[in-house]
Amino acid sequence: MKTNKYWLSCVLLIMGITSCKNDLDINMVNDTIGLMNPDMVTTTIYPGVNEVYNVQVIKSGKGQNGAQATLTIDKNFLNKYNSEKGTNYSLMPSDCYSLTLNTLDFSESDYQKAFTLKWNVEKLQAVLEDDANVAVPLTMHVNTEGVNIAQDRLSTLVVPSIDTPTLAFENTGLFKGIMPTINDLDEREIHIKVQTNFPNRNNIIYEIAVDPQLLEDYNKQNATNYQLLPETAYKLSNTKWTLPALTNETYFSFTFKKTGLMSNPDKVEFGEYVLPIKLVSASTCEVNQASSTILYNISFQPALIEKNNWVVLDNNTCSKEDETSWVASLDWGPEKTIDSNPATFWGSKWTTPKPLPYYFVYDMATEYKIYKVGFDNPTGADAWRGNAKAGYIEYSIDNENWNRLTDWSLSAQEIRSIAVNVNTTTARYLRFVITEAFDSHLFENGGSQMNIAEFYVWGE
């Protein structure tokens, strides 16, 4: 009895397995073969790196049939493609390439294989210089019965281009980097990305260097005044770095040392600094010269003091006292220098200006530790009226005893703003004095028609 039950169980198990296999067969389609990328495909050739193109073929389905496929050049497909797509691709000369593998044998279980198209780079480069629209038209033929053929995936147009394998910075030119504050970390690690434009298969040893000439050239070309980050404010642990094989990007780093700008506790060296770095060489490829430099900007600034509660205690000239009524009606009062709006101006007495110097006395309402002071001139169509050239700033705790905080001067009237680092100073009152003006709108009595847009103080 037990023996009968055993044999019955075996029969039922076999039937179940057969049923599952039949259900699987019912739900799967027969093997189908076709190109992975039909129609048209572009490819970039990097000499010395990838001088072949693999035409991928996919066989999908139950996996119960083998197949043989061959690949041929098909000028008729090229003509048809141009006619249907409105393109003007031309047949690539046969000496620019070769089909080094043009027959594929698929077993029942094979899923993907590739034909191989090898480029003659030297001849192809010469052809591409005259005609960038050359292409290789390919059609696949399946020689085995029992396999479905994907009729819409049998032909492809391979359009190559040639590019030089290079290494480059991801970001180039002036790059706005970190903005440390006085209370920030003493040191920060800065990472800069380099990358290839090609599939990298080898370790690439690349070299970088700090190049101050880059910053000099940039300042001259762009009328800027970025400062070179001093050697005390950074550490570059290596000049030679490695991009590992089989990767296309990596990072090198340097350490920003805030303490290098704070060696003198009485005068913190705030400023707009730049570390100019050049990608000098790469071991297995060329350096992309267009992306071989980065001017890494570090803006080390104190906080800008809000002026909501400031008042102008005194000043010695203003357009409101002008003898010409329409000038006197202009909203050019001294309070415009502290209204936090650079589009509004203070203006001097205009028709017959008073002799220089001109001054303003500000009450900041509370004592501040001051690190930097400066002002803006008008910009745009109003720029001609911003002609203050030189002067000084004084400070006081009690509005009675005054001391010199800093002198200031502009080298050219075209400069629209100035900011001056000062010795760390505690003050409540400031006197902003203008002693000289540029020749434009300078009167015989030593007076000037002049506007100032905004006065600034940085500190805490």
C-alpha cells in the first residue's frame, strides 16, 4: 500500500514539473534576433584608445534555438536612410575601416554578441577633414531557420567622429569656491575634479602646479583685483596625482588654512583671494588646453554690518542747499549713503560746489569691532558723477576723541567700489572724509560735483 502511494506521488510530481515547464513555454516568445542599435548610431573614436566599434546583436526569447548572422555593407540602406530622413550622409571609403568579425554563431543560450568594425584612424581622419558626414551602412542577414527575425532591427548607419583623448578640469577659469567666515574652521580640505573625455583603461599620472601668472593675466584682461592666496594660507601636499584605470574622473585636493590670513591678530587679512592652478601634464593622454586652468576663488570676508539704526550726525555739503531750485529738490541727502540701496546717491552742492574736503559723521548706534570699510560709486549712466579720488576715515568711541582708521584712494575713476582692510578696531562713530576728486567736474575753487552711492562697514 505504501509502495503504491510512493509511486503515485512521483507521478504527480512529474506532472507538476511538466505543467510548469509548459506554462513557461506558453508565456515566453520564440527566439528573436536583431541589432541592439538599429537605424543610426554615432560613435567617437579616440586614437590609441578605442579604434574599433562593436555592432551589438541581441537574441532574446526561450533560448531554444541557435542562429548564425552575417554583416555586410549595404549602400541601398544608406540611400534609403538619406531619402527618408532628409540627410546627406555619404558612403565612407572602404580603406577607412574593415569588418574584422562579420559572422556570429549564437548557441541556444547565447544572448548577446558583437560584430567588430575596425577603423583605419589615419585615413579616416583625412577623410573627415573634408566630409564630416561619411558613414558605414550595415545590414545583418540571419542564415538559420527557426529564429524570429526583427525586421525593423536589421540595418544601422554608423557615423564616426574623431577626438583627441584628453584630461581636463571639470570647472575652468574663475571658479567661485568657499566663503569662510572669521569663525569658520581653521582648515578646510578643497577637492577639485579632473576628468577624461574617453573611456580610460590605464592609470593616468597627472601633474598640477600653482601658476601666479594665470591670475596676473586674468586681472589684467578683466579689470579685476583678485589677490594671490599667500603660501601661508594653503597646503598642496602633492603635485603629482593618479586617475585610476577604469575610471573617468577623480579629485586632487589642497588645504585652505584660514590661520595663514590671521597671523596678525590686530589685522585680519580679509580679501578676495585666488589660487591659480594649472594642469601641466598627463602620462597617457594629452591635456585639454582649453580646460587646463582653474582660478579657485576664496572669498574671506567679515560680516557686513547692518545700517538700520545708523544716523548721519553731520556733513558739510549737500545738493539740498543748492541755489538752483531743481537741484535742491533732488533726493540726494547724506542719508542715502547708508540706506543700503546702491541705486540712490548723496550729492554735493552742485551749481557752485564748496571746496574739498567733504565729510560725513556716522553714528552706528552701538560699538562694533571693525575689520574693513569701503564705499560704492554710482554705476551705469550715473557713473560719471562718482569722482571721489582719495581721503581717509576716522573713528571714535565718544564722538569727541578721534583717531585715524585708514587712508583710502582709487587709482582710476572707472573703479566703482573700494574696500580697505583696517587694523581691528572698536568704534561707534566714523568720519568718512573725501580730500581729493578726479579732474572731471573739478572746479577752480577746489570743489567738485560729486555723488557717493553707499558707505559700508564690515565687522561684528
